[in-house]
Amino acid sequence: MDFIPCLLAGVLTGFFVVSIFKPPTRQVPAIPTPGDSGSFTTKSGCVKIKAEPVPCSSSAVSLNVLVNDR
């Protein structure tokens, strides 16, 4: 029965470590693909993006990403 105190100490240490350190988050180094609707972590916080394909035009900005206010 000497393993019970060690097990309890391990569990408590695990809870302590998890409560202090922030778990790793999803960081995507690429732009979202059409149909992607996940959350992305940026330096200033989380962003939820709904990517949808749009036709290219002469006023398209870099990487053919258009901002459409609806």
C-alpha cells in the first residue's frame, strides 16, 4: 500500500501543472481553405473564420482574398 501516496501525489501534481500552463493551441501558418470554419489563434486572440470561394476581379487584394461586408 505504499503506492497510494505516490499515486495521490502524482495526480495532485498533474492537476497543478495543468492549471498553471496553458495547453497548446491550434496555430495555422496558412490562410483558410474554402469550406474551413474552424477557430484560429492569432497573437491578439482567437478568430473564427468562415472561408468561402469568391470570384476574382480587378480589385482583388493580395492572395485573392476579398472582404465582403454583408
